[in-house]
Amino acid sequence: MVAECIGQFNENGENEMERENASAIRCGFGRQDITPPLGSPLVGYYRPRRAKGVISPLMIRAAMFEANGKKALVIAMDLCLMTKDLSAEIRTLAAERIGMDPDAILINLSHTHTGPLTNKDFASDTQADPNYIAMLKLRTVAAALEAESTLAPARLFYAKTTAEGISFIRRYRMKDGSTKTNPRTLDPNIDHPLGEPNEDLRLLKIVREGAEDLYLVHFGTHADTVGGEYVCADYPGFVCSILESAIPQSRCMFLLGPQGDANHLNRLAENSGIVGKGKAEEDPAKMATHARYMGRVIAGRILTVCDRAEEIPASEIRFGSLEVALPANRECSRLEEALKVQEAYLASYDEKKGSSIQKLSGFNMSVPEARRIIRMKDAPDFYLYSVYALRIGDFVFAGLPGEPFTEIGRKIYSHSPFETMMLCAQTNASCGYVGTEKAYDEGGYETLTSSYKKGTDKVLTEGMLSLLEQLKQ
């Protein structure tokens, strides 16, 4: 379904400014703190963690666009995961309060691995704190209402550059022909990485009349540089704080691009290329050193292009969604072995040292693969998810669920009918990894643990491109 709002020029205006204001896009901004209390369960690893402290706050940031009464809302959350049902509930609540279509709301997650649990933990039986979820809903609506209350005439500017040397493909072909995710640094058995990271860095600069300028920054790599048990927004949070400090009267949002096979670790460089190593139990402040470094690299590159960004015509809002069926990766024939792997793993589990990616002695499958087989034993044949897109003039926010590989994003960009676009991952649902067909043939952690079969990338790609073509018409 595609909805639209076409701005009409006011031909009866007394002067050019009045005609421009009559048809202009308006934009507002709101934000709320969603940092969890100490002791809250954290999510992102195969071991339970509880928040011991806070390195940087977690935020909700919301940008609203309006033209002739039709509204669209882009929300960025410093969270790792969110179910489709929770996302739908939050978007419905916000839409009802504001009076807009839920399909015109995109929620994009930064995927920080030092953020709170919002559902059942995949590493334990821990459930999210219902009080935190209630707070999350209220503050999302509050951020949206603040964005609505600050709507002001706006002009849109777009720039594209690169942030080099901070994102790397984490899947490697080993010399024995196997595929490993994050092998040991300088492992002599590494042959080559399986792909190229997408180093593209995109900026949507929004100049608002009588209000702060907005800087929407888009980049794709895992926000997993911190670790430990201290809450942190990771590098996306530092991008925002650094830019806001560098540019007076500005506000910043970070939107995550496809990153399912990319992170910050260069396994072919000494110390993986990490800046300022340290462990949380030794010195919590050191854990954020590399995240801050990445934030500075990205912010620095944005500063070099922000004043040269080109204006985008913006006199209409259109939006839409398209439901796609993702084939389930179910292997019931291997369930018995998977149950034995799970049992052996739990029996030998060491909370501090236990690895979930290892193959246990005597078995032919890894622990994450076994967990996937057990998790999927009663799965349906297909999972239904949606792709989303918001068109703001000649610019498009496009949203995919889960963590698609970088090559999927690259293909959508290359075939998109829009020249100016941000393709976001982790949008309106966290549904896990979506690899390419080639990646399934290569093997490795992401595809072995994915809930979806080979060919899912084609379903998502074709669905998104079909929706974009509808919005272009």
C-alpha cells in the first residue's frame, strides 16, 4: 500500500516567500532518554549480563515531516533488538496520539550491544522488565509529540561521502576452505575476507526556520565495540554527541544501514585495529575508546561535506509498506543432535569463559546452529514481515527488518529509482540475519543461525525495489 500527499503551490500568494511556505515541507524534532536503571538485563551476547553502570545515555530521537496535513515520522532508538509486535504497538500508540498512519512511522534501531533487553533474552530465560517496556512506550510517544510540536518550515540537503578504515567484513575464508566469523586476529589460517564493507556515509541535512538544524547520519556496521556490563550507545551515540558539540544550534540522529556481515574488527591488522583497548572490570571508561574514535571519524567526514550538501526538492510526502514472506530455515531431521549439543553445552557452560560459537567435542554442529534448530522446531513455513519506505520530496527513507548483509544493501541502492536515499536495517522489526545466496553456500555463523532459508535476500530485495517503484510513480 502506498499513501501520498502532494503539496499544492499557492498561486494566490502575495510574494515568492508566501508561495514557498504554502507548499514547503515542515520538520520537527524530539528526543527522550531511555537509559535503563542499574541492574537491568542487557542483550547482545550468549551470556546473561546486568547493567553495572552507564558510559553514555541511550536516547530516542524523532524527526517528523509534514506537508499539507500529512505526516511522516522517523524514529531512531539506541536499542539492540525489538520484536515486530512491540514495534507495531509503539507505532500504533504514536499514530493514534498524533493522528497519522502507522505505516508512515519508521523505527530504526542502532543495534547497540550494551542496551537493555526488550523481549526474552536469547542467551537465557530472562525476560524484559515490563516497567522498562512501559517507559519505552511512553517516551517514544513523548518524543513524537515533541517533534510534532516543533514543526517548522524546512529545506532538505543531501550529501554522500565515505568513512574509511572503520568497518570490515567479519566473515573470512580460511585456508582449509571453511568459513569463520571473527577468527583470531592475524590467524595464519585466514585466506581472505568474504566480501567488501560498505563505507558509504550519507547525510540528510535539514535547515529549519527559527529552529535547530537537523543532521541525519547514515552508516552501516555493527554497533558492538564496547561490550561488558556498562550501558553505552556505542559509536552511533558518539556520532550524535560529537556533531552536536561541533555544530552550534544543531541536533543529530543516527540511522543504521545494512550491516549483518560487517563490524569494527580488522582481523588482518595488529590488535584488530582497535584503538584504546581495555576491559570494563578494569576501567569502564576505556571500553568506549574505540566507539568514540569511530564516532569522531564519522563526524569528521560529515563536517567535510555538510556545507556542500545539495538541496533536494521537497514539496510532497508519500509512504508505503509491502508484506513479504520469508521462508523458514527449519531442520527437524537434525533436532535430536541439536538437543544433545544444547545439553552438552549447558553442562560445560562457564559464564565468564564459555563460547557459544565453538563446536563441542564429538559433535558436528556449533552451539548457535543447535539453538537455531531447536528454536525453529515448531516454526511456520514462512514468516511475514514488511518493508517500508517514506518519500520526502525526492528523498527516501527505506527500511528493511533485521540485519541484511551489506551486499543486499548495495544491490538495492544500485537498482533503486531514487538517487538520494537512506536504506536502513533493523527497521520496525529485529528478525535476525539475512545473508546472500552466496553466503549460504559459504557457510558460517550468520547463515547457520539465521531463521531464514537461502533465497531470502531475493525476497527482501525484490520487495523493497517493488515498493520504491510504486513510490516513484
